[in-house]
Amino acid sequence: MRKGVVPIVILAIVALITVSIAAVGSKVAQKQNTKNQQSLESTNSPSPTSSPGTKTSPKQTNSPTPKASPTPISSQASPTPAPSKINWSTSVVSLEADDFYVTVDAKKFADVGGMHLTSDPGKVNQTLELTWYENDIEMRLNIYFVAEGNNWKVSEVRTYNGQKPGDWIFYNGFSGGEIGKKTTLGTVTWESKAPPTSVYGSYSGTVYFKNLRLQPFLNK
């Protein structure tokens, strides 16, 4: 081979190798760019939606627990006080009733708890005397019995007037029953009468008994 031809051949081979290397580098760079582009698209693309017919679970949030509504307060009338059943007995008088109260100038007295009970045990005249304190006020009830043969009657009834100090209010008497037997008088209301003198004032009162049963002169 001629000397001038060898350098030309070598240069051609070098050029061919250079072109091949450049081509390979270009392909590698193109593949790398494609890979980077696919990675970027995968990052920016939205999450795949569910295919039709596929149920997805709803997103759960921690909703605050609703506060319970306050219970409405109903307006109710005050309960009616229970009747004051009584059973008063001394050695000579027995009195029973299903309810009892004394009213003096619109003030009601009925709580006889802690009362003091006594009687005058006469042969012809007897008494039933009741004393109690209510709302720091001394109250009294006196019933006066009279024997007439085989029968008895009430000659007079008195109560205190609900004042401090207390004084008497007067009530009329009434017919009773047979001595030795309990007499049922039923429901009674005794209205006050005018006092014997003006010294007692002008207070008015009412004594109420429901289903009153009386028996004085137990010693006869």
C-alpha cells in the first residue's frame, strides 16, 4: 500500500469511530430524557379514578359530637298538701278526723306536730284543749263539752287568733250524741262569732274537720 493512502484510511477509521460514539451518546441521552419525562408525567398526573361499578369508601372526618339540647323545664303547679289525719285522745275525750285546719284572717294553721293535749275531766263539764306552735306562732283549740242526761253537746269552741301574743276567737256550740258511743258528725265547718267583749278584737276564724268523730265522757 502506498504511504499516502495509510493516513487517509486511519483518519477514515477514526472519523467512523467518532461518529459511532456520537451516535451512541445521542441515543443514551435520548433514552435518559424520555425516562425523565415519564417520571415527571407520573408525578404530576392525578390519582386514577375508580372504574365504573367500583365502590369507593367516602372520606371520613372527625365531626364534632352534637351537644344535647337542654331538657325544657315545664311549669307545674305546686302539689296539694296531704290531709292532716288526726287522732287525739285523753283519758276522757276521743277525737278523730281525716283532715283538720284552722283559718284566721286568711292564714291557715294545720301542722299540729309536737302538740300538747289535755282535758278537764269533770263529771258534767269536760274539755279537749290543744296547743301547738306553727311558724313561730302559738295556736290553741279548745272544745267545751256538757253532759245532759244520757247525751252530750258542745257549748262552745275557741281558737287563738294567730297573733303575737295570741288571744281568743269564739265559735258557737252544737248538738252532740249519746254518752258512751262515738258520734260521727261528718264534715263540719265552724265559723267564728262576735266576741263577748271588744277586748278580744275583731279577728275572724274558721275551724274545719273532715269526717269528724267525737266521744267525750269516756269516764262515764
